[in-house]
Amino acid sequence: MSTSEIKSDNWVIYGVVSILIIFGVSMLYDPVAALSILLHTPVTLATALDLSIPLVPPAIIIYWYVFYSFIFFSYFYFAFVHREYRNAMVLAYVLVNVVAYAIYLVFPVLGPERVVSGTDFFSLQIQSLYAHDVQVNCFPSLHGSTSLLAAFSLWRAKKQYGYLSWPIAIAIMISTLLVRQHWIVDQIAATIVTLPIAYIVFNRFKYTRVLESTTKVRPWQLLLSAVAAVLFMIIYVWVFYM
């Protein structure tokens, strides 16, 4: 991305367009799931270790609320603050999703059995998740992929961000197992798909790589991105899952 574009008066428009592209791609998730089931019979990739993992309802906090806050923060941060990396983040996101969708269509994987009892807050959240989310589109895990991409992007923008972003991504990937949405191999596949794409787009592709960042990020910009991410997370979860 050129310096002139970074300083352009149209930066808000570019940012909004990038957000719309991301959410437009994400809206293909359910149609791909429906089509994949029509094309092929889903298989399971359960291992003995997977079957030994118990349902841990409190993990829904990480799976839902931390996850959406985390990825939305990365979207807002790169779309409107650290804009030098915006194109790389968007392109990597699109490529990761295209690869994942292609795999879903030719190799649909059925997730773990969905059994939850209890009327506590966490169990009710799990029930809502199961009621609204598809049980295929598992391999690779897009929860894992988008979390890894957010972590990589933030780490690439500023190495110190990695001290927080990588542990968050790993915690989210673990949470997918604890809420019984994914198999272990789904997260392995997410890692294999996402990190090479992120590395190439951010470091090798000449149209999106940034050799040296000149953006000076201020604390209030980080705070504003975080607040926007949390607000958007609340709206998103309420609209799509409640």
C-alpha cells in the first residue's frame, strides 16, 4: 500500500470496504455448508483423544465472546488504524476462507456429537450455539484460522502485540475442543492452511508486503478499536445466535 493511499482522505471509505469484503466472504459460510452436505456425505475425524475431551460449558466465553472481540479488533485496527497492513490482512483472510470453503465442498467433516444439559448461563449459551451453528464446515476450523490470522497480523504489525495475540489465538483454538465444536485435526489443518498464506501475503507478495511500517499508533486508537470490537461483538452474537 502506497504512502499516498495511507494519507488519502478516502481512508475511511477504504476501511469500510475492507470490512464489507471480510463480512461478505464470511456470509458464504452457511451456504457452503448446505451445498457440501448435498454433494457428499460428511465424515468424522474423531480420535480417541477427541472422544476423551469433556464438554466444558464455561469455555463458551472464549469461543464466542473472546473470539469475536479478538477478530473484530484486528479488523477495525487494520482497516482504520494501522492501514499499511490492511490490504495484506484482507487478502489473507479471503485466501484462507477460499481454501477452507473449497475443502468443505469436497470433504465435509461432521463435528462432535452435541449433547448439553443444565440450565446455568454457560449451558444455555452452548445450547444457543448448537441451535444456530452448522455441524459441518469443521476441517479446517475457521475459528482457528481467523484467530491465527489475527494473531499473525498483529504480531507482524508490532512484535510486542504477539505476546498477547498468540496466546489468545491458542486459547480460542482450545476452546473449540472444549465446547465440542471441532476435532483436534481441524485445528492442525487450520494451522497448516493459515500460517503459510499469512506469511506469503505479509512478507513475500509485493503488492501487500510492508518492508517498514511508518504508522505511529496512539493509545486512544487502540482503545477505540477495542471498544468498537466489543460493541460489534455484542451486536453480532445477539443478531446471529440469540
